Amino acid sequence: MSAWLVAQSGTETGAQLALILALFAAFMHAIFGALQKGRHDPWLSRGAIDFSYGIMALPLALFVVPWPEPHMWPIFAGMLVIHVIYKYVQAMAYSKGAFTVVYPVVRGIGPIVTVFAAGIVFGEHFAPMQWGGVALLTLAILSLAALNLRRTEQVRRSDLKQALAWAIAGGIMVASYTTYDAYGIRATADPFTFLAWFFLIDGLVVFPWIALYRWHAMAVRPEPMPLISRGVIGGIIAYLSFGSIMVATRLDSVGEAAVLRETSPVFAALIGWLFLGEKVGPLRAVFMILIALGAVIVEFGA
């Protein structure tokens, strides 16, 4: 399987598979974001999810995939630092603001920064029409966030400023980890080696222990079983979401894959409508269509 995937890199088949994987990752990431924001403290949810996918990765990393080459260990160390910062920023944003506001801002900032970063790191260059698609998608996502903000309950101005600042920082960190991890998965012979060891290291080293500390410090501790259940479900979704987008960046353009993944606010809005009791409305539907149109322009505007 690994040899076949590597052989498809840069081919027409690889490009088509990357398109499918990036859109699938967008859907999965919207579910993942909703899980993290749900009724539990986002720090606890993140810790439960990380621990779950770390435990799942343990036998794969040790006994299934080839061991990482020596040059991969510094790459894994950098990856851990970037992802810890990203998850901290994300948890702070979710703690300060509504999911339907914070999530689109994070996802709206991410793609345009990723395209610039991919141009610097990988020498990728977008055609003018593709830049138009990036601009359309980004503006539509941020407009969706503004609309959601107008329709949420009144919040203190200080909390709103903090939530938006953390969300913007989250978007920059999304671009950082997307570019860095794309470099990492291309640096090893077997892409599944990178994925297995990513989930093992990222899952077990930091955030489960932060979550455990916060849980013990709470005056009223939530029941552990719902958290564990959410963690297991989130861990499986993380494999599907992150694994899909990383393989997509190995097969084709990092920038295009990143932009396609940022159609996730469309799926997030649908999740909010179907499961969180939020209304879509005609204006939000227009923004969702524009997000999808921007992604189509990026994909076919080269």
C-alpha cells in the first residue's frame, strides 16, 4: 500500500486521490471540531482525544510500520512543539468564543497563509485564477464567522476580542502545522511511518497530562466515561481527518489540499444545523456556496 501511494505522487491518479482525501478530511475535521467544542471543557475533550489516538497508534508504530529513519527524530520534535502550541491556542479560542464564530475564523485564516508558506517551502505557485479562488473562499469563510457572531448571544467586548485574537492565532498555527507536517511526511520513505509515530508522540506526550491535571483541579469533576467515549470517537475521526490530509499533501500540491480542506466550515455549519439546533438561513447558505465555489476555482483554475 505504501509503495503504491508513493508511486502515485505527482500523477493524475495521485491528484484525483488527493482531491477526494482533502474533501473527506474537511468533513471529518468539522466533526472533530464539534466534538472538541461540545458540552465538555475543551481541554478535557482534547486530552481524551489525544490519549485515545496515542494508544491506538502504539501497536502500529512499534510493530506494524517501518521504524523512522534517524533524520526523522528532530522532525518529530519540531512537529510536537508546533502541535502543542496549536492545540493550546485552539483550546483558548474555544474557551472564549462560540464554536460557530471561532471555527470559521481559524479555518479562514489558515488556507491563505498555507498557500504562501507552501510557495516558500515547496516552490508551489498558484495561477491568478487560483488566487481568486483562495480570496473568494477566505472572504466567504470570514463572512460566515461575522454572520454567526451577529447571531450569537451578546458577549463582553473583552471576551470577543480575546476569542478573535486566539482564533486568528489558531489560523496561523493551522498553516504552520500543515506546511511542516507536509514536509515531514515527504521526508520519510513510508508515509504511514510518519502518521503512526505522529499520533503516538502527539497523542501521549503532553495534552492528556494537562487534561488530567485540570480534571483533578475541578471542584465538580465530570464523569470520566462520557469523556472516554468522546475521546475514542474523536481519536478515530482524527485518524481519518489528519491522515487523509497528510496523504493528500504527499500525493499532490500542499496549497491545493489545504484550501480544499478549508471547506470544513460548510460541513461545520451543517453539523451545527443538524445536531446543535442552529439555523442555516439563506445568507449563510450563500456563504457556504461561495466557499465551495472558491475551492472549485482553486482546484480547476491552474
